[in-house]
Amino acid sequence: MEAFVGIVVVVILIAVIRGVIAAATDRVQAARAVREVRKAIEKGLAVSCRDDVIHEKEGGRALSVVRVQVSGAIVVPRAPLAATLRVRIIDITDSTERPQPLFCVIPEMSDEDGLYRFDHAITIPYHCSEVANMPVTALPSFALVGPKKGSRRVRVVVAVTEAGTDDQVFAAGETTVTIKLDTTGYLEIAERTKAREKQIATLAIAVSGSDGHFDKRESAVIRRFFSERFAKCEDSSERRRGVTETLQQTLDQMQSGRASASELIAQLCAELASDDDEIVQQSAYELCVQVVAADEAVDPRESRCLKLVAEGLRLPREFVQATHERHLRLAMFDQIDDEQSIGMPAGMTREEKIEYLNGEYRKWRSRATHKDPKVAAEASVRLERITKLRGQLVDA
């Protein structure tokens, strides 16, 4: 009997020891898991980039992009969790301490200031989710505008935040990549513009007075245009004074009848075109369009004026149309037919018109859900007009 009791005691002790060992093992595993999670959080996301090429359409123009992907752990306080995957980029070529912005000419991939921006809604399924080489986005290097043209060092930052706010970051990572920018940089544009400031100022004020009066809002646009260029210049006071005097002299000439808007426009466009400097010409035209848009109404005389400027500066039709789309809305126009309002070139055949409308429809349909309500509203109006025109052509 005593032997039997001894055996039972031994069995119980073994069971207790096994339980203690199992509990200790669980604690060790739990502690190890906690350490791994902490390491993953501290490590953040590993961001990688690679160059690639896409095509506008089959057989179309090749466009350079940089594909971004991430690997690592995303740890959230509750699951599943609605989150936002954010990508931001800055130019650090000249200085990592004073990075410079990168702009994007694609409205869907830029914020209200034109800076590149990519936000994508995602759902984090678990408290700790692991991703490996997950595609994030393709940076459109063909559409980016930096401080200067050519090879630039760009810092790419990827972060995961809770949906609707960027206050709490659950995971983040960054990398540096070299991107080749084909578009002339905004600092280069500013330097080139400096040599032609007075001509551009005179042209802008001539466009402002083309409808018979000078609006304060249009004058404010001109002043802001030059203020932005003078902001970091050592000789800003002298340059500002020179432009101000030019604007006043031109205003006096036009108000006294010594010069007309059309005469000044023809003269100045000839001077600017003689340099054959595409950047200066485009910068001057963009200012003219902004001036016309300032009062939220485009007079027929202003429309004719812009056409004269575009022809005088010998600007490509694609650039003129893209500039109008950035700054002019259909609601601003008065006494203009539907085909002109959407920028359809004159002299097209029926088949060419249909093809053009199909391309415009695809372009504006992609903007109908833009985060900027003004862009979305403009897309809605344009889609309605494009659909109307296309229906008329198909019925015919």
C-alpha cells in the first residue's frame, strides 16, 4: 500500500513538473514573440525601388516610372483596421538638411499645391501583419518636376497611418533613389524668367486689359507670380522695383490709348519667341492664363487674346490645352460652342472627332473621383459635354 501511494505521489509530481515546464515554455515563447514584434516595429518597413517603363497605349510613347514596394511588419492596436498607405518624396540632391519639393503635373497624383502625393486605402487584417515585396505605387518620373533637370537624388518615404488621420503612424520606412527628370526644373525656370521679367510683366498686363478693364484680382495674380520668384533672391528689391515700374508704364500706355492690348501682345510675343526659349514662353503663357482665370470669367475677347499669345509664342497645342485644363473651368466661359469648350482642334473629320472625344472621356473619367472637389466637379461637367457631343456624332 505504501508503495502504491509512493507511485501516485511520483506521478503527481511528474505532472506538476511537466505543467511548470509547459508554462515556462509558453512564457518563453510569448516573451520571444513580444521581442520579435518589438524588433519588427523598430525595424520598420524596408522600402525598395526599381526603374521601369510603361506605355500610354499599345505602341504609344514609353514613359519612365519608378516602382515602389515594401517589406516588413505592420502592427496595429486592433484588427481588422482601416488604414491609409502614404507615399511622399523630396529632392535631397543638393542638401539633406534642406530638402526641396517635387511637383507632379498629374492632378490625380498631386495635392492642392501641386506637390506629389499618393494615398491608398488599405485594411490591416491582423494585429501584426507581415508583408513581403508588396507593390505600393509607381512614381511617375516622366511627370515629376524638381528644382533642376537631370539625375536627382530623391528620398522616398512610405508610411501606414489610421484612415482619416496621419497623427498615428503604425509603420514607416524610407529609401533613397536616383531619378532622371526630363522636365526643366522650377529653379531653372525662375533663373531663365529673370532675363525676361519685364517683357512677361508687360504681356500679362496687356492680357489683363484685353477685355477693356483691369481687375484687381488679375493684378494680384501678376504680383504673386513675381513675388514667388523674388522670395529668395538677393536682389529682390531691385527686381521688384523694376517690374513694378514696367507694370505702371504699361498701364499708363493702355489707359491713355498710346498702345493697345493687341499691339503689345504681338510685339512682346515676337520678342519672347525670338529667343526660342521654350521654358520662358511656357511660363509667360501660364501666367496669362492665370490672369484670365482670376476673375472666374473668360470674356470672348480674352479667349481671342489667349489664342493670339499661344500662336505668337508658337506653343504646342498639347501644352496650351493642358494649361487651360489646369486653370480654366467650363463654367467660366461665355458664348463658346461645345467643341471649342473642350479644346477640340478645328478641321477634324467625324471619325477624328469621335476618337478625340473618346480620349478626352477616358482622361476626365479618371479625374471624376479626384480628392480636390473643384477638379472632380470640372470632370463631371466635361464628361457631360463630351457625352453629349459624342452622342450627336454617333447619331449623325
